[in-house]
Amino acid sequence: MALTPELSKKTHLKEVAGIPLQVATVDNWRQIQSFEAKPDDLLICTYPKSGTTWIQEIVDMIEQNGDMEKCRRTIIQHRHPFIEWARPPQPSGVDKANAMPAPRILRTHLPTHLLPPSFWENNCKFLYVARNAKDCMVSYYHFQRMNQVLPDPGTWEEYFETFINGKVGWGSWFEHVKGWWEMRDRYQILFLFYEDIKRDPKHEIQKVIKFMGKNLDEMVLDKIVQETSFEKMKENPMTNRSTVPKSILDQSISPFMRKGTVGDWKNYFTVAQNEKFDEIYRRKMEGTSINFCMEL
Ligand code: A3P
């Protein structure tokens, strides 16, 4: 696969097949691509800022049969190895996954065409969570403001263009969502929407339980719904990233658990931006049957 030169020093991103990724990820690309998935792996897949942390906590609570103490064994970032993550000399996501006993639960932000092929070859289970593009853009903008190792997003107006053009980490929202949506009938993919989990968490969590082949009683289900609410996760040091140093995530600029709502985009998009976005969305998503809810 052709690697293009670093976009610029300031961006801290390099491209693989047109997808901007963190430099250390690209430098470790061979190890990532040759990762050996196992048939009983479950891979949590998301575009950034689509509710990754939320679904991770839900999945972990299901896996631990609702035992909060077990979920508190370590911070959420360390529970499910992040396949493409690399920050030498620390062990990479692949190293961590290789050291993990089966059955493994892993996570990725990679688009379908960059996923290590062994995931497809082993017919693994994929749990994809999609979030509407407008809220995703707002959330990513604030994340890039507070994340000291990602490129500075610039002004909102500048970021609007950057996001639309897919010049952000993990590339175009449109291509990512379309790619995974198109795979959903060919592989074992549970495709969920952030907005549905927000509207009816119990119903969506039940789908995850079934997909994971678990059987939990009603009381445990209710507990999972409560413990994975935005308010609870914002207070929980194991999920709110408060243990990450300020030199990496500066939560005084914007908290990691920021708003957790559907429709915050209305506070950012101007009428002109909204019209432009809708037109681009129509063109880029033409022919797909996917439908997003933009407000609750
Ligand atoms: P906002 O910035 O809109 O608040 P990720 O984990 O993929 O980085 O996604 C982060 C986004 O998910 C943030 O969105 C965060 O607040 C939101 N989020 C995290 N936990 C949540 C929860 N329990 N309920 C709703 N939203 C949640």
C-alpha cells in the first residue's frame, strides 16, 4: 500500500491510501496490517467521536454481567486494545491485542478498506456505531481543540471545510459510514446508531446483549442502562479521561464528556453552512439506504 509523505509537521498526520492517520500509526502500518484476528474476536468499530467510549462501557458491562467493580479494573482506554494505536516505546494496540486471552474485544476507527484483512478472513463479529455527521463534526472540532496531539482545528468555519473534505484523522465521515453500511449484510455486523442508543438505550443494549450471545436478566439490563448514562459516565474517572495528562487532553479547553446530546449541531451550523452541508451530503451519500436522525 502506497504511503504518501507527511502532510505537514504541524498536522501530526500522515496518509495511507488517502486516509490521514497518526504518524506513529503509519510508521507501524506493516504490523497493523498483518495483525492476526481470531474467529471469536469482537471488534468495536466507529468513526471518531461517534460514541466509542459509550459503546465500550456498554459492551464491557455486558461482558462483566453488570459487575461495576470488574469494569473499574482499569480505565476504558485500556480495556479494549485499539488496533491501530501506536506510541513507542509503549506497546502498540497490536501488541496489547496479541497479549490478550481469547475471546477478545478490540476496537478500531479504521475504514473498511484499511482494516487488517484477517478480520474479514476469520468472519469476526463487528459492532459498528454511527453518529449523524453534523453532531460528529461538532464533537470532533471540540476534541481537536482540547487534544494536544491532534492538529489544531482552526476556526469553526475552517474546520467545517476540513471535515467535509475528509482531511481529519481517519478520513471522510461519508466514506467511513458508507463503507461499513455496505458491508453489513455480508459479515456479522451489528450496525447501531448513536441517536437510537440515546433515544432508547434499553432497546439498543438488548440488541448488543443478543449479538454478544449473552443472556442477562432484567435487573442487570436496567443497571447497565443507568451506569452508562452520559451523567454517570461523565462522573466516572474510569470513563471520563480525567486520568489523561493535560499535556495530551486539556479538559479545561473542552471536557471529553462534553454534551452527549443529539442536535448540538444547531448551535454551530449557520443557515448557509447547513444548506451547503445538506447538498454535499445528498451527493456523497447518493444511492445508500442509510438514514440518520438529526434531532430527538
Ligand atoms: P460530544 O462531544 O457531542 O459530547 P468517542 O467516545 O467516540 O470519542 O465519542 C465522544 C462523544 O460521545 C462525545 O460527544 C461524548 O460526550 C459522547 N458520549 C460519551 N459517553 C456518552 C454517553 N454515555 N451518552 C451519550 N453520549 C456520550
